[in-house]
Amino acid sequence: MKSNRRAYLNAQVIAPQQGLHGIGGILIEDGWILAAGPQVTRDMVGAATPVTDCKGKLLMPGLIDMRVFTGEPGSEYRETLASASEAAAAGGVTTMIVMPNTQPVIDDAAIVDYVLRRARDTALVRVAPMAAITKGLGGELMSEIGLVQAAGAVAVTDATKAVSNANMFRRALMYARDFDMLVVQHVEEPTLASGVMNSGEAASRLGLSGISPMAEVIMLERDLRLVEMTGARYHAAQISCAASVEVMRAAKARGLPVSCGVSINHLVLNENDIGAYRTFFKLSPPLRDETHRNALVAGLADGTIDVIVSSHDPQSDDTKRLPFAEAAFGAIGLETMLSAALSLYHNDNMKLERLVEALSQKPAQLLGLETGRLAAGAPADFTLVDPHLSWKVDAASLCSRSKNSPFERRTLEGRAVETVVAGRTVYTYAP
């Protein structure tokens, strides 16, 4: 059988886990990495190996997005696995972790298997589902965690709903612990989260009902006490305020098996971006003020926050082009996550290695994936990035079926120019 060997040379290879940051290359064959780093040169790969000259661009592990909502199954008009994967590939994302709040809900082994089979048939990138913690996301009856894990679910979560019943969540943590299954929680106390944007001066000025950061902090602190009781692995899907950063920092200092994520939107946008009731900025949790945003950036920089997610949540015009209070929560983000994250690097808020770690390496470690690294024997999933390529976000050119991007008409600096999954190029930037 003919070998599929090829090499990428003269790249700025960034892979913190492997200690790589400098000029080098990567050699791949039949979907696997043979070598990566400064030793990969033309002399090393041989004259017969096809070579891509990267011309100093960044070469990093493919991004792993831990929070992707799609409409498949059940609401394919919003997004399919295929269309989401196209957006992912264009954004340098090589693995999508999809949420279970579909129709039907991903709450048993058969639906997990269906999603995986559909992904194999239609998606350009790798797809792994999280299954629901509770049946139908109802918060009352626990899903069969062991069975969904055996079917291929990488974690359990009730997606945009918190499991508010403390005893139910305690039982779920204990059950998940026995399978070493990561439990992912949307940290928001539902009885305190009846508003539509961050509580404060901006909400008062716009005449909109506010959601206090305490709705998040109270749920997070409750959950961490339950983690102390059970010893289960716990992940707060998204935190959005300064107090949550401090709570997570203290929990890690106590040695609890906990981690947390932050959406790229909360790192680079704030409540003032809502402006004149712009519903593409209506998110859950809501965008906070600049003080909270700065605290999130600092928490990411020092490792308190583990991962960056896009929280890609496609919505149709029917649910977004409404008065702000009536519009649906959510924004798309697969295609813009990397570019928006690079703004933190360009503004000297974050080292490049830390961004790569949060976008790729850490999600892989939390979910037990083989990807997220550039090492011999690892899957050949990586992305080539031009960090200085400026491009304007144009709704018409976005790959997602839905166009509710908070970065619409913005010019971003840096983007993926080639995305490779299992050694196969699935995206090449064509301006």
C-alpha cells in the first residue's frame, strides 16, 4: 500500500506539552505524526517526501472545542454536524465536543451511537458527544452514565441547564466518579437567573432585567462542596465573573479535582458591546463589565481557568431578530474563536503557549483524548496559523448555517490557513 508521508517545514512550532516553541516542522504518515520539532528538516525527511513550506507561520495542535451546540438531531435548520464541522475546520478546530440538548436529547447509548455514526459519515473534523446527566435534561432521573460512556460519550452535562437539585447532583457525581467520567455543569442558579443581561448600570440604562454574578457564584460554591463530598471530577463549563475566578483558585489550592472553562466572548467582549440592544451579544452567562473581563483574562493567564471554548450556539433569524428581552441566548463562534483569542496575544495579555494550552492541550487532557499534542505516535491533527493575517468577519462567508456572530463586520487579526485532521487537509484558506 502506498504511504501517505508528507512534511511541513520552516514553521514556528508551538506545542507546550512537548516543550516546542521555535522553528521546526512536522512529519506525518497515514494519519499519524512520525516526528515534530526542530529536528524535522529537509535533510531529515528526505528528497522523496512531499513538503509544504510554512514560511514561518505558526504550527500548533488542532483546537479542541469543549462546548459546541448543533441542531442535529432535530433542529438541522439551525446547524448540522456537517455545517458545524465546516465552520470548525475554517477556525482551526479539529475536534468538536457537541452538547446533548438536541431533539431527542443525547441521554442514552443509542443516541450517542447515532451522533458518532452521523459524524463519521458527514463531518470534516472529529466529533465526540457529551451525554446528558439527567434524562431529557429534566433534572430528576439520572442517565445511565456507564452505558453512555461505553457508547462513546466523553463527559456528561445538562448543557445550558444546571442540575439544581443538590441531592440529584450529588448522586450523579458519585456515579460518575466510579467511571472516572467528567461531570460538566452550567453554573447558574436558575431562580436567580431570570434576567437577560448582566445586572448593573448598563442594564438599568437599557431598561433590561439583570442577572447578578452571584447566580453563578452560589451554584459554583454549592457544586464544589459536593465535589468535596464525592471526589468526582468536575468542570464548570463557563465562568464569567471575578468572584468565580477566586472561588476556583481556592478550590484548586485545596486540591479538589476541578477545572473550568471560559468562552472566548467573555474574554474579549463586555456588556457595553450590547450597545443599542444588539441581540447577537445576548449570551448565557451574560457578558459582564470590564472589571470581570479583566479578571477572566488574568485567571486564564495564571492557569486558574483551564480551557477556552467557543460556546458555538447557532440561532435562526426568527429567534434572534427580536426585541432583546425576547431573543434567544447564544452566538456562533467556531470560526472566530482562534482569531479572537489571538487578540489577547497581540495585546500582550497572554503568552502564545498559554493560548495553545487552553485551546488544545488542556481539553484533550480533561477528556482523555489522544489529540492536542504534537508528538510521535499522536494523531496528525494540527493547524497552520498566520497570526498577522487580517480578515473581516462577513456573515455571507461564514460556514455555519446560522449567522449570529457577535464579531460580525469586525476585522480580526490572525486565522487558520490550513487545518489537518488525521493527516488529511480539511480546510485551506482562500481569500
